[in-house]
Amino acid sequence: MPSVLPALGLPVCGAVVDELTRSGPGPVFAVCAVLGAGLAAALSSRAGWWWVSTSAPITVLAVASGSQYLAHHDSLRGSALATAAARWVVHAFPVMAAALLAALLVIALRAVLAPRRARRAASGRGGARARRRSATATAGTATEVAPATTAGRVPAQRSGEAD
């Protein structure tokens, strides 16, 4: 849920600011949409990467066209609405592409850096934070100690245990 907030909230805020300062989605909307897609990709889980990357262009188009329709709904009827909708798609396309590229870039960086972080944590070179994480992960697990053998004798198996 936290990744939905920047994905939707930033483009909506940018569209509102641009609508109040000029007549339609402009540079503030574009920057907010790209930042929102990138931040959503950074906050999402690995399973959510698909949803973030596919929803970025749809979110941009929905917010851009929705803000334009809400601001000018009284003059948009019939063929004027169809013409305006085509214009909204054309004008939103570069922002949709930039938002998608930002999301894919963040996802690619996270995918490349994730195995590196796991290797560093496993090797003990991850720093204090990685050591704390591994210490808390193993703190609750009990370790079994094998019984000591005396004079080469193998301890007898308990009933119910398999070889």
C-alpha cells in the first residue's frame, strides 16, 4: 500500500499545481509523475514490481486526462471531447514513457543491487546493519548439538528416528 501513495499522489499534486498555474499538465506534472513512478518502484516489494511498471503509464494518462476533463468539462461535448481526448493522449505520451523508464530503471537497480547486498551480508562484510539483521534472524533458532561419542562408539538411535 505505501507504494500506491507516491504513484498516485505525486502526479495528482503535480496536475493540480499545473492546472492552477497554467492551462493543463505541464512540467510540474511531468516531474511529479516521473518521481512518483520511481519512488513507487523503490518502495514496492519484489512481487509488486510488475504492478508498478505496468501502472505507471496508465496512471499518467488517467491523471492527465482526468484533470483536464475536470477543469474543462463544461466545454467538452461530443466531437470536442473526442478531439480533446486524442490531444491528451498525444501530450501525455512523453510523460508516460519517462515514468515507465524511471520505474524500470529503479527496478533494474534494485534487482542488480539485491544479490550484492545478500552476498555482503552472508560474507560478514555487510557492516553493522547487516550483522544486526543476521543476529536477529538467528537469535530465535535453537541449534542441535550432536551427542559426543566415547571411545569410538556411535550413540544408539532413539526409537522413531530415521537414519
